Amino acid sequence: MKEPLTYNEKKLNNNDAKLILASGFGCNVDELGYSQKLQRFEHNTQQNPKIKTKGVHISINFLPEDKISTESMIELSRKYMERLGFENQPYLVYQHFDANHPHLHIVTTPIKEDGSTISLHNIAKRLGEQARQDLEQEYHLIQAKGRNQQTDDESKLIQDAIYGRIPTKKAINKIVSRIAGRYKFTSLEEFNAILRQHNIIADPGAEGSIIKKNNGLLYSIVDNKGKKIGKSIKASSLMGKPTLHQFSKKFQANGFAKNAYQTAVQQKVHALLLKSFSLQQFHQNLKAQQISCYIQYDNKAHITDISFIDNHSRTVYNSREIGLSIDEIIARTNRQHQSQEQQTSHSLTALLYSPTYYTTTNFLQDQFTLLLTSHYQPDSISPEFLKRKKKKKI
């Protein structure tokens, strides 16, 4: 429960977010400090300590084209939570300002005051889809269903950068702005894995350079061998200033968001690996499912990691997050001579992986992402959150 709350409170203290609604807290938003918020949630969670999933963290994302006021966001949040069956639960709604599109984060708990719980099983299909459709129409939002039919594979909508086709800066600007605003990456390595699909790389600069010291980035077009071509473009000269400093503000939020898709992508990759009898076939099978893979090598040409970019959910995971080692992938795909029955039987036991601390669901496509977290460790609380915040005019 503490992790999603602390995450949003840090955003609040850094002026990257604003608390716009506190439902079930019995006071105005400007009268609540961190400890009061946590105690209110713990009042419910302590009624049933056996339940693992004590916190629900919801991210509601709108397109930049969606014109929606803060007042409408508050109304929409109330109606959304009511449709999910959380209208009588305590919940906090934060409006975030750390991305180039409007979005909200909602923190709540599925545990009721009597110790019973709201069922989270298959909540997307049971309640979420209809809620999304109703609210899209009511608030005149761009419909996710129609948009997904057109943008199912995001990578196909982005034209690869080819040196000399159009001016370098224009090509980089177009690709980077689209990827930065739509994909959920949590590191520069993940960002580069996505960019590589389109022949672009982001360089943090050499040690001791001004670019490195300022957390900037240099963007370049690369050839099919990864070699830079032409002039590098500073991030500060591009639309939205896509520097490493800007991205680092979004890494944690993106981490929450991509966890909602991890299990689905993980299962898909494992299933495709079972059907593959060579690395080439594995790559082709992934591509058919809108998944690209980026292989990283060391200076001795040894594979050090494989990144999997799911262009449907717009997320990226390394091999460890997928639950596979490099040796496993290579070993399985090198068994072309074995029969399919032998390959499948031999691989099944290796597919077992430890369950994560997240209960996740692929929820409401792009428009709404639901993250069900089961964090309830006795983690330390920063003293800054125990201080009562001064009243501010909302």
C-alpha cells in the first residue's frame, strides 16, 4: 500500500502532480498529509491482513488531443470508480504533469471496512471495457477501440529513419516525439531498444562531456550495423526537449505502467519460443506477433542481453523480466534436429518462473491502464511525508 502512495506523494512534493480528489477521507484535499492518507488506507487493510493484494494503483491516460478540464477529470474519476465497484472505498486521485499527455493516477484498496474484498479477477472484461466505452462517449474522448484498430502495431506507423530521405533533424524529431509520448520505457537502454527499430540511437555523451553532465542526449541515425550516419542532433533542439533528465522523471511511472502487460508478454514470448527451432524462426515468430527483439553484444561478439519490444502494448522487457536466460534461449533454438515433441517436453519445466509481486491485467488498452499491486512491505517512510503539508488553494 505504501509504494503507490509514496510514489504519488513524491510527485506531489516535486510539483509534478496535484491531488485533485480524496474520496472517503472526510476532509478537503489540502487538509491531508501523508500519514493521514496512509492511516486511512491501513484502517481497511488491517481488517484482513491475509489478503496479499492490499493496494490498487490505477493510471488513466488520455491522448494529447483529448481536451479535458481538471473538473471533468474529477467527475470522470468518480464515475469510473463507481463502475468498477469502488465508489465506497477510500481513494485518492492525482493529476500528473510529468508527461506530454494528460493522465491521472488513482490509489485505493480492494479491502472493505468489514474485511471483505472487491473481486479483481478479470475485472477488465467484467467491468472495465463497458466503463471505458461509456466514459469515452460521455466526455467526447478519442475512442480506444477505433484507435487500436488503426494503431495495433505502433512500429508500423513510424517510418524508419533513412539517411538522406528527409532532413536528419526532421526524421529524428518525428520518430522520437512519437516514441517518447507512447512507449513505456524505464531506462535509456530500453529507450534505445525501441529507437533501434527505426534506425535511431540516443547517446548520453562521453564521460566528462557537457552532454553527460547535463543529462542530455545526442540523437543519430544509424545504418543496419548500428554505425552512426551524418550529423548528431542535440535533444535540447528537438520538440519537447527529450533529454535523459526529462525521461528520468517518467521512468518510475512507466515502470508501474509496463507491469500491467508483463505477464501477458512473458507468456507470449515463452509460447513462441516453444514453437521455434532456430533463432531466425524465433525472430520471425516474434515479429508475427508484433514483438521485435534487440540483441546486445559485448566487444567479443557474445550476446549479453536480449530486449523484447512489444509494439502492441508499447512496452519493452529484457530477458530477465521475460523469465529467460540467454543460455536458455540459445539452447532451445539450437535443437533443430530434435522432434517437436521432444523439444516441447524438454522445455516445459524450464518455463516455470517465480510469480511477481504484481497482480496485473491488460486493462482498457491505451486509454486506461490498471495496475493491481500487492506491495505491503514494512518499507521505510521518508520523514518529508510525515510532515503536515501547508494548506494550498486548489
